[in-house]
Amino acid sequence: MNDPFAVDPEPFAFHDTLPPDATGSTATVLGLDIGGANIKAATSDGQAAAVRFPMWLTPKRLLDELVSLAAGLPRCPVWAVTMTGEMADSFATRVEGVLRLVEVTAVAAKRAGVTELSFYHVEGRFVPAEVATTEPLAIASANWHAMAAWVVRQIDAPSLLIDIGGTTTDIIPVDPTTGVATRSRTDFDRLAAGELVYVGGERTPVCSLVDSLPLGSRNVPVMREVFGTTDDCRLVLGFCAEDAEDKQTSDGRPRTMAHAKARLARMIGRDGDDLTTTEVREMARVTLAAATRRLIEAIAQQPTTHADRWILSGHAAQAFLPGLRKAYPLARVRSLSDQVGQAGSRVGPALACAQLRESTGRFR
């Protein structure tokens, strides 16, 4: 039987991305991806870190989080930054969000002794803070373009970059000749083109994906409340590990199997103890299948010239891969995590910014 989780065995080498070196880091650039739910960081020699940060709850803690995150990695004199955190509803507008994030990052960089701070522009270049504040909408949510521009330098044929994170999925056509092969520049453009799908492996509510869930021989309508999420589905199906210290869940209770089971049971008006593990797993399977269908529909909107080669990244990707492979059995898949590690894949846009700034790395 073919393993639905397997990726193609042919080499997909990533050159010049070094693992952490116990004798000392070679990094000169720190890449930062400041999101609305997570902050991700990576050095140009491949060391990575991420921290959950619900921007909408504690925006005033951003400065300390940036300083702390940077302090946990080798000191780099250059910071290269991208963001999506301006979308958090702690900001009235995206422009306000970008201006605030640029301001706070500049203070954090000064505290860290950084000599150069730049922000990724959606046209594919890095600009200083003073330019970023005059073109905020070109800085807003440009991390997808940074990731794609990084991959473009490392492929030899038209491909789809499929990056599945906790909140969203990016589906981006990339071409070694034409570059980032889309005219989209904003989230609105990308949503309309099927290049941005608001489905991910953590924060997507179950009730946004299904109208009913199976229980025995019945399909029971779901409650239209955010009782459970795709993160709970991944937990009960074994796609991610429990973390009792992590309470960034829909009910504020720990990310454990027992609590995930209870959250999913609540979707149909039951308690966790009312249902068997098998029953809850079937509910989770149906939910993830519905989420995967959204991605399949979006992939179908992309150029057919790119559809047979995928570069798969993002920490939630494995949960969706079986369904994607079933829909596209001939697609040749390369997993970014096999080349830069799970940590590197999780912080892809941050790593992209760091290495674009240093112009290193190559896929084959």
C-alpha cells in the first residue's frame, strides 16, 4: 500500500542552509515574520524559533516579545522583517497596524543593537523603516511574496508553493523564468484568485467547515459557535503533539487530547466523556476532509502548467497531505521540512527574509 504521507524520494537539496553550529553561528541576518497569532524568527544560517502571540489580546507586549525572541537566537546585526499582524483587530485599519508594527520593531531593533533594519516590500525588495511608513499597504501581509521569491531562486520548473499554516494556506504559482507568477498583490486579490485560503491547521473553526458531524448512524447539525477548531482535529488524529502548557485554544483550556475531545464533542452538544475516542476521531476526520476540499478547489484555480509540481511547507501541512494526494495523485511533491527541518519550515517566511537578504540557498 502506498503511504499517503510520503513525499517523493528524489533529491530536493537545499544548499547553504546550515544547521545550528555548536561552535558558533555564521548568521548575519535575522528574519522576522510578525503575525497576528505567532511571531516567527530565523537566522540566515538556518536557526529558527517561534512563539505564540495573540496580537489582538496583548499588543502592548509586542516589544518585549520581539526582544526576547531575538535574544534566544545568535545576535545578528541586520534584521529583515515581514508581517501579517497588522490584520489583528487591535488595529482599526491595516495602515495603522503597519505603522505601529514598524515603530515597535524599530525600538526592538535598537535595543538589540541592530545596525540595519529593513522591511519586505510586496514588489520584492527590502526597504528601510522610513519608506515602509510611506508605503504601508505594500508592506502589509507581504510575507507570502517573500516566501515565494525565496523559492523562485531555488526551483528549475514551474511549481505551486503550498504553505499551510495555523490560520491560512498560501497557494502561489512560482516559475524560475517569470518569478512569482501572479499579478496578485493584496489579500483581496489573492482571495479572489484562490491563492489565499482562510483555512489552516490551528485556528479554523469547525463550524466554518461543516454543517453536520457524524455520530454513529446519524449526521448531527453542528452548533454555530467556535467550540472546536482544526487544531483539536489534528490533536485527536495524532498529527501534532499535546502541550498541556499551551492554552491558546478556543476555550482557554490546555492543548491535550482530553480537552480537544471535549471541545469537539461540544460542537454537537455533548461532553467529551459522552463520546468514544473512535467517534471523536471520525468527527475530526470529516472536518479535516472538508477543510482539504477547500484547498483542492483553490488548487484547481491555479495554472495547469504548475499543478504537477508542489513545494509543500508549513507546520500543519501533514494533516492535509493525504487528501491532497488523493485528489492529485500525479503531483510531484517536495516537502520543505525535509530540507530545512520542521522548525525551518514552520518559520518559512522568516527564513526566506533572512536568506533573501543574504542571497543564499538553492533548491534543485
